[in-house]
Amino acid sequence: MNVLLPLAALFPLALFALSAFSPWVRQRLARLLWLAPLPGLVAALFAIDGAVTLPGPLGLALDFPGAMLLGAAALIWLAAGIAAPAFWREKLETLPYQSWWLLTMTGSLAVFMAANLVTFYLTFSLVSLAGYGLVTRDGGAAAFRAGRVYFTLAVVGEAFLLTAFVLLAVGTPSGSMAIPDVVAALPASPSRDAALVFLILGLGSKMGLVPLHVWMPPTYSAAPFPAAAVLSGAAVKAGVIGLVRFLPFSAALPGWGEALAMVGFVSAFFGVAVGLTQRNPKAVLAYSSISQMGFIAAVAGMALAAGRLAAPSELAFYALHHVFAKGGLFLALAAIATTGPRHLRPILWPAIVVALGIAGLPLTGGALAKLAVKDALGSGLAGTLGSLSAAASTILMLHFITRARTIAASDDRAEAPLAIRGAWWIAAAAALLLPWLLFPSVAGSIGKVLEVKAIFDLAWPMVLGGVAFLGWSRLSRRPELPPGDVLIVLRPAATSVRGLTDRIARAEAWITTWPVAGTLLLLLAIGFAGAMVAAR
Amino acid sequence: MSLAPIDAATLYGLTGAVLVGIGLYGIVLHEGFIRRLLAFNLLGGGVFLLFGVIARRGAGAGFSGDPVPQALVITGVVVAFCATALAITLIERLAAEDDANDGDGSS
Amino acid sequence: MTPGLMATTPGGLLLVLAVVVPVIGILALWLVRWRAIEWVAIATLAINLVVSLATLQAVRASDASLVYLVGGWMPPLGLALRADGIAAVMMVMTGAIVAVTALYARGQFGFDPHGPERRRPMVFWTMLLAITGALNLIFVGEDLFNLYVALELLTFAAVPLVSLDGSRDTLAAALRYLVFALAGSVLYLLGVAVVYGAYGTLDLVVLAEMRGADGALLLAIALMTAGLIAKTALFPLHLWLPPAHAGAPAAASAILSALVVKGSFFLILGLWFDLLPPGLGAIGANGLGMLGAGAVIVGSVLALRQERLKLLVAYSTVAQIGYLFLVFPLATGSEAASPFASLAWTGGVLQLLAHAFAKAAMFMAAGLVYEAIGHDRIAGFKGLGRIAPITVLTMTLASVSLMGLPPSGGFSAKWLMLSAALGEGAWWWAVVILAGGLLAAGYVFRILVPAFSTPEAPAERKYPVAPVRECAALVLAVIAILIGFLPLAPWPLLAIGRIAQVSP
Amino acid sequence: MLDLALDLLITALVIGVALWTIRTRDDFAAIVGFVAYGLLLTLAWARLAAYDVALTEAAIGGGVTGVILLRASVRLKPVTTARTPIGVRVLVGLLCAVISAGLAAVVLLPVSPPPSLAADVRSHLASTGLGNPIAGVLMAYRALDTFLETVVVLLALFGAWSLTPDRAWGGRPGAPIPTASFGPLPLFGRLLIPIGVVIGIYIVWVGADAPGGKFQGATILAAMWILAMMAGLTEAPPIGRWRLRLLLAAGPIVFVAVGVAGIPLAGSFLAYPEALAKPLILLIEVALTLSIAATLGLLVAGPPETAPGTEL
């Protein structure tokens, strides 16, 4: 079954290659996009615990947490692949868009199977960089502006991650690059602290942890719905799997764990607070993602602090729900945007349930996700903050629902194509039901879900959130912030960077004049002689 | 290691050192390529003179100088000539292009 | 004197062939009938590739350098040729790139076998062969003056390629290149004189045994280094490179950028790691590293600002040369018993290899782009992916290596150099490497994004391009990627026969 | 003492002329200065008892280089440019002075005893059959250098030819020369050329045992050729002509052939069987002389400037 792993990783790539050389495939590629993630789905079901060594430094391996995320990501890619051709119609004929789609998918699926540092870095980079093409798919100034921010943060994040990986490798005496080996060596590594800092920075920029979140809202606002669905649903989880894989949960690191938890909670509340100032429902969802990813980071931090061995599965399980919920809600928006009031109900109602599920609505998949990570958070301050963040999410999700209604098509009888609606329903069903199937393997008996205390623990934050939302919605003047909030502050910095490069270019022009270069040549000759004589 | 005697070799050696300085100055500061090239050749003369001094000091075995550095200079002079010839041809060709362009009054 | 080093070894004749075969090719080129010149050149380069591969194989098999005493004369009186592990690798790299370039350049420059003889094909093929021979000599030469002749040969062969086009701008670029390079050579020659005056020999192996920390040697190394970095176009002495490499025809630019600048770099490596007494290089090596850092930053920033693809690629060369010089501080600061076994050393060689293949591919692709759409303005690249898919694929693969994404030679080089830097705690070099990677990602994306995007109006190919030429460029890019599949660890091969290891 | 005074005078003149060459603002004057510099250097080499080098410097360093520079000076428009600011000049001057001082220190603090390969050269010279140690170095010990040098010369010519305008490819080298079939030049040429050729051949011939050699001899032969062309006695052959190319390549071809023959016959590339060493070396020298003379002459003539087809 091991062959499924490379197949899952390479099938989208093969489809891309085929389309580049075969006009026949190229013309039909748009309708075939949904096929591409199928091997990934199959691998997630049947190739758990498989491992394959690929040529050179590459290798794939799949464990249970990886399989959950792989399967979820494959499914959301599939759903979006169904919706995309219906959404874009004739615009789909152009090859470049589909190549970005397939390349992003390759990275997005393979990152969950990466067995060693190089493979992880490769797949992580691929999903990040190729995602640029999806963000800017529909052109327009805003899209390219967002694309620039996205790209900058992506490459900066990769640089952090590369630094972290090199530190991990340097700190591994055996010279192995396999992820389990480097993580096992991490707690005792002399460069442990630096490695963790860069790891969190690198993964955090992908997950949108504050303040590395600035790319997410403008990007999701600018990206077309299907693209936003896969980016927010699947691509972002490359950061989550990074936390799952690289944090040394076998060794309790209280200091680091609590620091990460703090960063996570800051994002969790910040995301909600700024999300409430947004009018574009896509931006609201983006801030919700920031908040949710912050929550995941907080859980990971508390698990690290306690040395919790079960954390990988729990985190993956929580993220699995988010894949469907967030990816699904973007698909729902795609459906809403093309549907008039008359046909809105079958789209909107599931959206309300799924949205509140993110906040932990009892008996939904989201509730199960919250329950699975409850033990990791514990009952102390972190547990309380966790409940409060659920309350905060409730507010944000209610805000989202009110905003989502506003983008419905004005034509009363308009109805989204079945492909889009179907894709949304698939995602919604997965978000609501799949966690039920997986819960026993992650967090034990399903009976826990039905206990009164569990339901109460989930319900009171929602009530609190609901009340707060009522109060909030009655405010006559609510603040508004542009997507990307502090990005506004950073714009002048971008201008000054441009000024700096202007200065560098002018200096270079001066240096490359003959007398200056000649003088430098003499200076260097003398300088080297001086340096060597000094060393003597 | 002691101070060299003041003899012909030393004298020419010092001359070589000075010529190197003069040549470098010319290469760096002259505007026109023909003058830079002249400076390059001046500089080359200085470098070869240093070889000559080394050869002179290495006199022995019945030879008035160490033949090896002398042979190197002969090779070096020819190579320097080749460089000069190539550069001059380039300079002339460039000047011809400029003339042609001036004649057109264009570009 | 180690006796084993100073006798001709089995297989030593290969080194003579590496130098003589291209020369014979040049002579034949001017004597055969016009219509046969391409075949003469390609046959010569094919033989050269075989010779270089055989050299590599012989070095690996014997686990020692190949040595040839020319005329049977022992240094210091005579001249020896010597190929150690790294030289053999360089020879294979050169042989491969030159051979592929020949395939790319076939039929170019207005070559018409049935027409009258034309200038540009004659010049191109002559100079291509001359560069091959000169580089081989630089890699296997062991006598500082012999190397000087090789360097001049290299320069004289490179300059006509710059001005092959014959336009005013390229003539000016060629002249600037030639005269600045001459200033560099004369500084090098000055160092040679000083060395001979102090030691009475110019043979690197003999010198390595005699060297001491005397002022003359240090002065000589300083002068030679300055001269050689002028020829390598290390920042801030890169004034001649962008116009020269951007102005030359694509096939020539590929050779100039990928190989020619590496010749003088290779000699600097020899000076600093074989000739300079250990321990004296610390400050200077950091100086070289700082220049390299400057090159990485300034070259990349300038590349980001270019409007034309070839200039962008040329400035990228300025930046990539900078990475090479980070080897000096990283390898001298290494704690390993021998710097040649260190991560930094292998990283540097990998960077050299990866850049050579990727950059050659990039320039060839730039030439193909020009042919496909009639210009190389990046702003007009929309829809290129449709018009010239193989070329865009080539650019993409080459870019992956240039920006250091895995799996590629560029990534392996970056990884090893970062490992060396962070392992030694020299985080500032790591910052440079990472910053260079970020900027490279930026300039690479400036090319690729429009190339992959959809044009408003369907773009059309202006001129047809022979598939074999597209494939030639692609092959080089693929090799740059494949280098990334070699083990991410120091290569024992590179340590074979290094002078500093065999001398006390 | 008198010797030292003479040396002092020569060095002072050399430096003075060099300074003047750099300082003057007139390009033509600078070229004249450079030719004078070449002559003075020849004297200096003679004073250093390096007669082979003196000959080379006179023939090539000063002579042919001077001719080429003069060729350029006739064609180039005089350019007078603004002087660089004094601060820059002082800075560059200081840097150059530092480098000069470093070299002077090397000159003033020699290693003792001075390293020399003279004894090595002497002990093996007999096996080459040569009497001139410099010829021994050039043709035997460092024959590879010399071989490559001939390639460099050839390549310089090809490089110069690469600057031919496309339409002129295959034409006769140089700008069309107005033939002066009457007047003093042809007469002068007819008288001088045979003498020059004899001297050139003589210099090559004695080069094996006394100062002289192929480059110096070839330069004189080339000079005679140039003279003949200027006098209208002969025309440079078109660069496309096969026999011309064979002439240019003959030297390197013979060199490489003898070198390769050395592998089976004498055990190494560029080794000579002892019995045949001198004749083989002379053979190479003769071939090289012809090739180098032709190459130098063509380098002086410059690349073709007119289209082929007007001749023959």
C-alpha cells in the first residue's frame, strides 16, 4: 500500500505535466480537477503507517494524525475541484490557473506525508508559493497587492522554517534528517531554543499567528471563492501539521509551551476582535481562521508544556474539523453569491450550523473538536481562556452570518449551479459528521460527547457569546478596519524599503564607475595584504 | 633577511616598484581607454622589471641571471602585446561605430 | 617532497589531452571546410567531455590526484599538471555545459553550410573551444605562471564573445571587460613575480611545502587575490559583468556566466586554501565573506529592479558569485580537522556547480524567449507559458535552483552553507544566505508570474525554435535539479588530493 | 661607480618618461612617450644583462606595440577630458604609493641566498642540445607555457578579426592602403627588406645558443612584411585564404605534433628524444617563427575593413 503515498503526492503533478504536453488533456483539465486529490483520499484511508523512501533526500511517511489531515485536505480539494469549474465557467479554459491549482494541491497533500526535513520544506514551500497563483487568479489591483503581501510573508516564513530545520539538523548528532529523529534530539540540542523560535515563526506565518497574520485577510478577500476554500481549508494546515510534527511532545517544556499558548490565545482573541470590524464576509472568515489557528497553537502550547503524547492526534482532529468548516463556508459563500433570496435557505441554514460549529455548537463536529482538545487545555486558566475564545468565536460567527446574507444575488430566482451547492453540502456534511466517526480513535468513548456536563461546558460560552453579539449589533457606531489591519501601518515601511533599494541602486551605479571601481581594486589589494599581515 | 645592497639590481627593482605605482594610477584615473591601455603597458613594464631584478639576483651556474624569470618575461611581454593589440582593435572599432553614428546624426 | 606527488601517475595523460584537444580543435576549425566547422567543434567538445569524465573516474578509482610532468621535467624546473577531486569535478562540469551549449548553438549566428563563411560562427566556435581548453588548464595547472597564461587565454577568448553581436553597446562592454580584466591580470602577475623572488618556484605543491608566514608571500597572495576578484566580478568590482553578460548572445552568456567567472574563482580557492599558511586567513577570509555578502544583497536588489530578462539574469550572477565567497569564512572557521571535509566546502562546490548549470540554462532560456517573442522585456512576458512551455519549464527549474528550493543543487548548497554557518554559531552569514534567498525568490517570481499568467489577447510565437535547442536548455536545468539528489553531506571526493592535506 | 651613475640616469629617465606619459593630456604625446619608454626599458634590460629580454622588449614591448598604438592614434580623435578632482587624485596616488612601497620593501629585503633555478637549468641544458639557457627554459622545461603562448597569439589575432564588420569578413586585413608604387618608400623597402629578412632569420637561428629567438626574429620578419605592404610591394592576403590560415596554424601544429610524438619517443608530452632534441626544437622554432611573423603582421594590419571580392 506504500505505493499510495507517492501516488497521492505525484498524481496532481502528473496531471499537470500531462496537461502541459497533451492538448487533449489540457482542454478537459478543468472538468478533471476533482480527480486529482482522489489518490490522496485513498492513501489516507488505506496507507496509514506506510513509509516510502524516494530518490535523493526525499521520503514520505504517513501516520494517523497525518492521515486525518491528508484525508480531510483531499476531500476539500475534491469538493472545491467540483465547484471551481462551475464557478469560473469559461474562464477556466486557461491553463495557468489550473497549473497553480494542481501545484498547490501537490504541496498541500504531500506536506502531511513528509517524512524528513527536506521533503517537509519542499512541500511546505510548494503549497505556499504556488498558492500565489490562486490568490491572484482573478487579477485586479487588489488581488496583486494581496498577492505581494502573501508572497512576501510566504518566503519570509520559509526562511524562518529553513533556519529552524538547519538548526534541527545541526542539533541531531546522528546526522539523520528523519523528522522523528530530529524531534527526538531536539530537547537535548544545544540550539533548542533558537530552533523552537524559528519553528514557531515559520509555522506561525503560515497559520497566521499575530503578528504574522497580515497576509491572510487581504488574501482571502481577494482570492476567488474556490481558491479561498482550499487555501483556508487545506493549505493553512501545512502550519498545523508542522506543529504536530516538530514540537517535542514527548518532553515537557513548560516555558516554551506556555509561551506558545500565550501567542496562540492572543491570536485567538485578536482575530475575533478585528474580525468584528470587517464587512466583507470573506475577511470575516479570514479573521476567524486567525482566531482558530491561534486556538490550535494555544492547545499545542499547553500540550507541549505538559508533555502530552496524545497531542498530535488531538490537534490533527481539531484541524480536520476546521478544514471542512472553513473550506466549506467559503464554498457556501460561493453558493450564496450566486443565489437569490428564494433559494437561499438550503444554503444558508447549513452554513449557520457549520459556522456555529466552529464555536462548538453541541452535537456538531465542532463540538467534538472542542471536546477532543479539552484535556490538553486543562481546567486552569488555559481552560477558561479556551471557553472564552469559544464565546468570542460565537460572536464572530454570528457576525459572519449577518454579513454573508448581504452578498446574496439580487435576482430573486437566481440559483447557484448544482456543482457549487453540492460541493458545499459535501463539505458541510463532512464537517458535521466525520468527527463522529473519528472521535473514538482520538479521544475515547463517544459517550463523553453526550454527557450533560460536556454539553453545558460547550453551551454556556455560546450563550454568553450570543448575548454579547446582541449587544454588539445594537451599537450604532461600530469600528471598521481594513483587511490586514496593521498592514496599513506597514505601507509606509514598504515605501521606505523602496527608497532603500533606490539608494542601493544609486550607490551601485556609483561603485561601477571606472575610477571608483579602480580605487576599490587598489584598496582591496592593500586591505588583503594588511589583513594577512595583521593575522600574522 | 637583510637589507639589499645598493646595486643595479636593487635600483631597477625600485624603479619597477615605482613604475607599478605610476601605471596603476594611470589605469584608475584616466578617462580614455587608449590611455588606460598605455598605463597598463607602463605597469607591465614595471612588473617585468621586477622579474628582471629577481633574475639578476639569481645569477649563478655561469649565467648572468636566472634564466627562468627571463623566460617568463619574454612570454609575458608577448602576452601583454596580444592584450594590447586586441584592446586597440576594440577601441578603434568602437570609435568607428561612434563616428558612423555621429555621421548619421542618429542615436 | 612527497615522491608520490611528483611523478606522472597512470592516467596523467588525460590532463594533457584536456588541454591539447581543444587547441587541436581550434586549429582544425580554421583549416577544415566551412560547412564542417560545427562538426569539428562538436566532435572536439565530445572528446573533451569523455576526457573529463575519464579524469573524474581515474581520480575516484585511485583515490589520489592525477599528475603529469610535462616533458618529464620535475617542478620547480618543469611544469606539472595535477587534477585532484575538485578539479576533476570542475572539468566534468565544464565539459558537460560546454557540450550542451554546443548543441544549443548549432546552426546559430547565421550559420549556413552552403553559403559563404561568416564571421560570427567562426568566432563563436573558436572561442568556445578556447574557453574549454583554458578552463581545463586552470583546473589542472599547478604553476602560477602557467595559470597566468591560462587566465589570459580565458580572457582573450571571452572578450570576443561579448562583442560577438558587433553593436556599439557590446563593443563598449567588451572593452570595459577586457581592460578591467587586464588590470586584474597584471596584479596577479605582480604577485607571481613576488612569489618567485621569495621562493624560486611557482609550483603550488612545492610552494605549499616551503611556505612560511613571510611578508612577501602575503603581499603576493593579496595582490593575486585582488586581481582575481576583479576577473571574477566579485562585488564591488563587478562593473564589467552586467553589460558584458547581458550583451553577449545567449549561448555565449551562458558560458561566460556559468563557467568563465568560475575560472578565476577556482584560483582564489587554491591560493587561500593551498598556499596561504593556515591561520593567516582568518581576517581576510571574513573580508572576502563580507564582499560576498555585499554581492548577494546588492546583486539581488539590482536584479529585482531590472526591466530586461538578460540584465536580471546577469545581476543574479553577481549575487550568486557572492555566495561562493561565503565559503572562505565558513570553511576557515570550521572546526573540522580539514576544511575540505567540511560542510562549507562541499556547500561552496555545490553552489558553484548548481549555479553553473542553472545559470547556463537560464541564459539559454532567455535567448529562446527572445527568439519566441522578439524581446526580453519582463513586462511583456504574459502568456509565455503558452507560447514556449518548455522554455518556461526550463526557467522554472533553473529558478528553483537559483532561489534554493528543494530538491535542487541550489538548495543543497544553501543547506550545507547554512549548516556550516549555524553550526559554527556564525549566524550573520546565515542571515546573508537567507536574505539572498528571499531576494532571489523575488526576482525569480518577477519573471515567472507573468510567464505563467494569461494574456488578454492570445500571444503568438514570433519565430519557430528547434526543439533540440529547447531541450538543451532544459537538460542543464534538470541537471541543476538532479544535483539536489546527491547526499546532503560532505563529499569525500572533494577532499581527494588537496595539497594542504598532504603537506605537513 | 660609473656603472651605477649610468643606471641611475636610466632609471631616472624611465620614471620621468613614465610620469610624463601618464601626466600629459595629449594622447598622441603619450604614445610617443610610451615608445620612448620602451626604448629606455630595453636599455634597462641590457644593463641587467638580460639580452634576450632586451631584444624582446625592443621588438615587441616597444616596437610592435608602438606601431599599433600609432596606428590607433592616427584614427582616434583626440579626446581631452576634465581632470578628476584633486581629492580623488591624491587618494589614488596614496594607494598606488602604498603598493609601490610594499613592492619596494620586497625588493629591499630579499631572501638570502636569492632563490634561483640557474643551477637546475644548467645541469639539464646539455640534454636539450641548446646553448642558450633561456631557449632551454622556453622550449624544454616550460615548453607548455610557450606552446600556450603561441595559442594566445593566435587567439589574439582571431579576437581582433572577430571585430571585423560582417560585410568585410573574408576580406584583406586592414584599411585599404593607398599604394605608393613610386617615391622613396618602395625604394627604401626594396633595399631594406632583404637585409631585414636575413637579420630576422639569423636571430632565430642563433637563438638556440645565443640571445635571440623566434619571437624576436619573427618580429623583424613581420616588420619587413609590414614595410613591404606599406610600400605597396605586396598585399595582405584575404583572411579567408586557406594557405594563410595554414601559415598561421603551422607553428602550433608542428609544436603539438612534436609534443605528441614525444609521448612514445621520449616518454612524455613535449619531451624530446635526446639525440633529436636540437633538430626538433629548431624545427618548432622555424615553424613558429613563420606563424608568429604572419600573426604579428596581421595584428598590426588590423581586421579587414572592406568587403572581399575587390581583390584577385
